Amino acid sequence: MGILPAERIRFANKRGVAMKSSRQKEIIQILQQDKLVNTLRLSQQFGVSLETIRRDLNQLEQIGMIRKV
């Protein structure tokens, strides 16, 4: 695929941040409805790895938005 120009890399990074933020907001909405979530289900729903979901959940817990049990 080759190396992307710097402008494209910056854009991709900004988009990644926006996507993560949007995903985390959706995770919070799911938790508000279901009260409990499964990492495998979230991973499949968002089309991302289990590790990505775990990072999202860890970040949300660190800022006090969720509590892991």
C-alpha cells in the first residue's frame, strides 16, 4: 500500500480519535440500557478487537464513567 503523505496520516489519526470517542459514547448508551455488557458482544458489534474494547472500557473507568465488576 505504501507510505501515506503526512496530511493523510494526520487525518486518519483524527478520524481514529473521533471514531473511538463515538464508540465510547455508544458503549455508555448500551450500558445505560442493559446495565451489563459483554466484551465479546461489543467487539463484534463495533467490528474491533477485544483489546480495543478493553482499552475503551479501561479509559471509561479511569474517568469515572463506568465501573467494572
